[in-house]
Amino acid sequence: MARSNDEVAALFAEYADLISITGGDAFKARAYEKAARAIGGHHAELSGLDAKGLQEIPGVGRSVAEKVVEYFRDGSVSAVEELRAKIPAGVRRLTAVPGLGPKKAHVLYEELGIASVELADAVHAERLRDLKGFGPRTEERILHGIDLLRSAGGRVLIDVAMDTAETIVGALSGVTGCRRCAYAGSLRRVRETVGDLDVLVAAEDSAPVMRAFTELPYVAEVIAHGPTKTSVRTSEGLAVDLRVVRPQSWGAALQYFTGSRAHNIRTRELAVRQGLKLSEYGLFDAESGELVVSETEEDVYARLGLPWIPPTLREDRGEIEAGLRGGLPDLVTEDDIRGDLHTHTNLTDGLAPLEEMAAAAAERGYAYYAVTDHGPDMAMQRMTDERMLAQRERVRALDGRYGPGRGMRLLHGAELNIAPDGEVDWPAAFLAGFDLCVASVHSHFDQGREALTRRIVRACENPYVHVIGHPTTRIIGRRPAIDADLDAVFAACARTGTALEINAHPDRLDLRDEDILRAKRHGVKFAVDSDAHAVVHLANLRYGIGTAQRGWLTADDVINTWPLTRLRRFLRKRHGR
DNA sequence: GCCGTTTTCGGCCCGACTGTTTTCAGTCG
């Protein structure tokens, strides 16, 4: 179940769409979009606020506040219901078809009564032929868009996007005349999924780069082709936009194409208030049109009165305000990480033996590395006390080879299974032998909110559980997060000194950024772990770090950036009670 | 509908590309 904030945000986002579709005031629609964003990102539960408290949220005025109050009182908002009665939900879904916006969707509904992807039949029946604004190319685009919508479902996981982006950047960087090349967009902001790639090139002459781009072997289709922008689709179905700008515009362009859209709106507003105009070509004097700065992102932000803002913060979640008052967090980076605290070997479901995993970890320059294979409750892993103790002997022997004094200490741990009642695999006496325990939910996801919450809180209260692994157990695009009262879990973590994992596996990224922000307010500490089941997975940590940054975390918030002595204190302290 | 170093009315981010236009609206990011 969603937080009430998310419910209300979704309601206003829908209202904004309905206003656009019915041809209402575009500024009114934008005001509701803005209110939806502000409410979705607000840290406090909306249901606890009165009209006055609501209006203190920026972007929420009298009218929005009244509708929020109405929603909590009646369970619905009459203004939204009125528009819903006029416009079937299918019309709004039509705007998800690329090339169909609110205006065309509305024309289709008003003129032909079309309110679903039955639209494809209408195109084939040539019913769109007489509509104003609809030509043969529009028909083609619509059919193509419906196909894509049906097949792909849109976004790809971040590792897929990253592989493609790094390949393209590598290829274009070698083209003659290419001065700089980088990916921007949601990938640079390290969003968990990516809808399309934005690649940026600085060159005096765009033609050679554009040509090289459309001729890349994995480009399946050229969607649009112009002197400054070319859009293609790769054979994997991923859309890639390439923009070429003059080298002197690099900073402004990189800033612009990195987004997010909401962040850009805020920076442009800042510019306007100072008599400036910000575009992808630079920061200009609004009156004379003269260029002020454009060469680096730092220049652009500095002229607006801001420090350089890391891309992972650019979501209009308070980074502008924090920057203006000099209060941006000193974000955790991959270089801060001293070790990985959740990894597997082939003793359970990993692919590589202990020695190979340890060697790869040492290669990454870690100061410590925890091996945490599954306990016996994950029955298919055939774990026994004897096997686990035998592994411990091997870990201790290997530790003699890597440390002390030789760089990396090996820690022996386990990934425990949190049973439906909150118990874990072993009794206290056996657990006491581990250096560290991660505990995770692996089954019984549908227990109900109360039982799930109790279950995880109970695991936190176990003095030998140090980290809650992949706390919501979601699999992006496949399994939703469990319906637990996360605020209660966060409070329990803070109270018991249990860290929450930021699982860096690209199909988990769990906790997610918004939950991290909330957990941090509870005073929780975090562990950014790879959950590696193979040597190559260790490098996934970068995505966990990006997610931690999106949650505004500093190195001090992340226990595996700490020196080993401080980490050991964290792992020990709850045993003394 | 929101908001205020352009303050209680009159703005609201900006530009590229496409298709159907004959000067521009719609869509997208």
C-alpha cells in the first residue's frame, strides 16, 4: 500500500493530465503537476496536516490544500471525479503512445469515441483520415507506437543502459572532430531504470558525428535526423538521442540534458529572476541576449549562485535550496567504500569459490570483505553447521594471507533468512560465532502489512542481526516491494542499531532512493553491498553508490566506508545489553 | 492554480523536430 502522499500525488498527476486532455488552462495543469511532485516528495505524511500546514508545502496553495482535505474527508475529490466522468481512463492511457499527446488523444475521443488501443483498428479502417492534424505519417507513428508499447513496456535496467551508453560514448569519442563525448539524462543521474539514453558530443561540425552515429552496427532504426539532434533505436529496442553542440556550449548543454526536467525548471527560474536566460546553449543576458557563461557546468551553476550540484541530486528534492544556503551534502562516493558486506561463494548459490571472490575483492582495493553465504533455512542451499564452520576455517586461513598488515581483512558472515515469524536460521549461541550477519526476507511476501512489519522489526531486535538485506525484496519490473510499514522498520533500525542494506544489484536497488531519504531522517545507518554471486557482480557496487547518492547519503551514513575498528564497534555494541 | 528582488495582477522554462501546414500546432524532452 502506498503512502497517502503517493496516493494524493498520483491523483493530482491524473487531474493535471485530464485538464490537458480537456483543453483546460495549460498553466493550471502545470500547477497541479507541480503540486503532485511537491506532495510526492514531501517528507511528512500528508494525512497529518491541516489546510494551513498543507499550504506551507511549496507549490501547494489554497485550492490544492482544499482538495487534499476533501480527499482525506470523502475519499475522493469532486473536481477530479467530474473530469473522470467526461474522459474515460483509456484516453489518458492513449497519451502513453509515443506521438500521441493530450490534444490528439482528445480529438480521437471526441471525434471517433476512441478510448483504448483499439485505436490500431481505427487506423487500419482509415477512420483517422478526415481528422484535422492527422496525416499518413501520424498514422504510421501511432501504429508503430502501439507496437512498441505492447512489446517493450518502456524502460530498461540501469546496467543494460550503462553498457549501451559506454559503448556508444567509446565509439563516438573516436570520430574525427569529436572534442568531448558523454552520456547525460537519467543514466547520469543514476535513476534505477532508463527510458532512453541521452548522449552529448561537443564538435565544431556535427555532420561526421551524426553520420557515424546512425551507422553504428547496433542501430536498428533512425527515428529523427537533424543537424543538432538525431534519435535512433538500438536493436535491443532502446531509444538513444544524440545531441551535438559547439565546444563552447558544453557545460550548458551537459547541464541541460542531464536534467531532471524538474531541476531544470528550477534553475531556469533562478536565471529568470536574475535577468538571465538559461538554455542548452548557455546562460545569456535576458535583455541584450549576450552570452554570460556556458563552457562548464561549474560556470553555469556558479553564475546562478550555486555550487556544482552532483547529477544524482538533480531531482528538485531540495538540492537548489540546499545549494543556495551552502548546505549540499558531501555525498558518499565509490572511492569511500572500504569493503563489501554481503557476498556469496559457491558454498551456496554463488558461482565462484571463496578464494576467487577474495582475490577479486583484494584487487578492488578493499580493506575488508565479508563472505555471507546462505544459512540452512534456504533449504535448497543444503547448508549445515559443519559446512559453515568449515568455511569459517578457510576464511580465517585466507585472512592470514591477506591480512593483518597485508591490506585486506576477511570477515566471516552469513545471510540469514527472516522466517514469517521473524526468527532466523540459527540460535544465538551459533550466531555469536559470526563476524557479521545480514538478514533478509526471501519468501512469504504476502503476509499482510502488520505481520510483515512485525517480522522485520523482530529481526532488527535480534542482537546478532547487523544488516537487513534488500529490505523491500522488490525485483524491478517483476516483483513489487513488500507491503510493510517502512517507517516502523526504519524506527526499529535506528533504535536497535541495525543497518539497512542498499543492495546494488541492478534488478533490486533496494532500498530505493526515496526510502533512503526517509530512513535517514529516522537516523538509520546503511550498508551499500553488491550481493555478488560472481566475481563480475562486485562491480555492481557503483549502482548502489549512485542510489545512495540519490538518497543524499554521506560517507558517515554508510558503515562500509568506516575503518574496520569503527565497523567492528558497530557490529559489537548491541551484544553488551 | 501558484506566486512575489517584475509583488495581489500577470506572468508561468525553452528549443528541436515533425507533420501538416502556407505560418504553425503538437509533442517531446
